[in-house]
Amino acid sequence: MTKGAATGRYLAVEALVRQEQNGYSNLVLDAMLRRSGLEPREKAFASAVFYGVLERQFTLDWMLAQCLRQPLAKLDAPVRAILRAGLYQAVYMDSVPVSAAVNESVALTRAFRKASAAGFVNAVLRRAAAQQPDKASFADPAQALSVKCSVSLPIARAFLEWYGPEAKSILAAFFQKPPLALRANTLRTTPQGLCEALAQEGWTAAPGPVPGSVIAEGKGSIVHTKAFEQGLFHVQGLASQLACLCLDAKPGHKIVDACAAPGGKSATLAQYMENTGSLWCGELSAARTPLISRTLERLGITVGNVRCQDASEFVPDWQQADRVLCDVPCSGLGILAKKPDIRAKRLENQPELWQLQAKILDTCSRYVKQGGKLVYSTCTLCPDENQRQVEAFLQRHPDFRLAAPAFVPQGCIPEGDMLVLRPDQTGFDGFFVATMERL
């Protein structure tokens, strides 16, 4: 047992215990990594185990349940986390032999003062590692989908209702991490120029499928590059960039980004505006509004007006806007690959969420001047938040009509003039975009 691997394993298990208690996986792990003093290789190992367990937890828990006499929830939290982390390493990490995963997990029982569970952990992991969920039979199709695609039962049932036999293809696609997508800051460079700048720092980069985008790959963190410090780009998913493109922002426009944090969408819109006109950026969370300001400042954008603002409440200053972007709060069921915590959602309080989305959309429609455009977008694949939300809006507002999208990614099959981006078809995040214009 190497010191690095053992330390990384310990941190991963400790983080899993805390995450189960407190939620917000990225905040839990980031804080622990900063305080750990671990070497980069150890941090990478801890992160891989931690996020891997969250991604595969429903599958892991089923495998463990086949080998337990009592419910997994009845075990002590550290023992439960040790079992999950150990089984993830044994089954999903090619670099870790099953024997090593088991032995290191047994050692962790002593490190967490649970030595009495050493024999139990040893026996359960050896049996669980031999389970084959993909070949198992399930009486309930939703349970089969939950176990094999590692999502909560409510999510599995919802996707079966929405997409029928295609649900498995969609959910399985969330195991593939989307590429690292950047938006070139066209106020300072071009996509090709950004690729060349990143290449000088050892990164591989090429122009992406959305105009202005760049796909990058390399070691370390992209935000620690000189190109980032020089404001040559910001990190933004391809689907989010597409929503901005569909708004058709022009120089001199008055534009409202109603739900703007952390600022990537606002930055892209400002670049389409060539840093002229006026850009109003609202964000409900006072803690997140500085993120927008810092992003715009680093990129040299001066047209942004950032304010803490509830998007469902009317703002007189935002009237007579040429363009309004409504990237509303949603269930997040299109970004499971990026946020594995969402896999555990129970989908409670959905009607309240739909009502909030409708209220934001109604409020933001009041800002759009005649001939102007309104883009509604979400990072979910739920029809109640997407197509049905837009259809209901158009019934309430006959002075708006759907407009053809400015760009349709390869693999995307538009539903009328609405874009439903499925990860299994496009390689993008799961996303929805509808462009509407005021008559």
C-alpha cells in the first residue's frame, strides 16, 4: 500500500461521509483538497474515487445489497463509504486490481477506527465485485434502468415516461464526460488564435462545433494558463454557447441576461455585441453576482451592468430590450455527467419549479420590444420544463411566435423550431433552447 494511494483513498472516503451529511459534492471535496496538503497525483486519485462513487452509486449500492443481510443504510457511515469506494475501485478503475481495492479498504477500517468491520468489509467486497448488474433480471423496467444507469428510481421512471425505449441510451450517455469547451474571447483573439496560444502552453485545442467555441484537452487546470489570465477565453459548455448564439445579439443592442451567474453567457453575449450597447445581468444570489463581475472584468468587457435581482420580479430599467435570455432554474436532468449529485434527485416539488419558470418567462417577456427576441433555455430534458413550458407561454402571449434556431448542431433533430439536445445524439450536455420573437 503506497502512502499516496492510501492517503488519497482516506480523503475520498472522508469526503464521501461529509457529502452524504452535507451535500454539494464540489464544495465538500474542494475544501478538503485545499486543506489536505496532498501531492497532485494523490488529489487526482481522491477526486476520481469520490466522483466515481457519486456517479455509480445506485449501481454500487445494488451490487452491495446482494451481499448484505441488512440494508446498506443501517451501516455506520464510514463503513458504508469504505464499501462504496472500494467497490468502485475494484469494478471501474482498471489501474486498481480487485485484491488491492479490497486490501486497502480493509486497512481503511482501521484508519477510521472501525477495525471490528475489517472482516465484514473484506468478505462483502470480494462477493460484490463479482456481481454483474448488466446481466441481472428485474421485474420493474424502472428499477433495471435505475441500477444499470445509476440514477434514482424517480429519475428512471421519468425518463421512461418521456422517452420510452430510448431512455437507456440517453441515461447511458451521461457516463461520457463532455469535452472541455471554451469560448474564445473575440474581443481579443479568434478561435484559431486561442488554439495557438494554448498549444504554446502544452494544451491540445481545436475549434469546436459551435461558432466561436474551442475544444481543449491537457493536464492540470485550464484556468491556471496564461491564456486564461490574459482573458483570451472563458469556460462555457457548448449547449450554453448555442443558447447565446440563438439570441442573435448585435453591436449596440440592449440585452438582458436574466439569470446570469456565473457570467459565461453574459460574456459571450457581450462579445457578439462587440462590447457596445448595454448588457443587463441579473442574478438572484448575492453571493454569486461577484462571479459575473469578475468574469466580465477579466475579459475586458465594459458594457455589463450586474445586479442582484430576482428574475421573476419586474425591473423597469430592463424594458425595451432588443434581446432577452431566460436561462431559467431547472431540474438539471441534462447535466448528470457534470453534476453527479443530481443522479440522486427524488424529483419532489416539480410543480413549484414549473410555476417559477413560467413566472420568470412571463416577467422577462415584458422586457422584449416589438421585433425583439426572447430565448428560453434549460439544462434539463424534462418536457414539462421545456416544450410544454414554451407551448403554454405562447398560448398566454399571442404576440410572440417561435423562430427558427440560428444553429442546429449535428445529430440534433429539432422539434418544430425548438431544440432538444440529447447527449446520445449530439455529445453536448442535455439542453433545451427555444427562440421566440415579439410581433
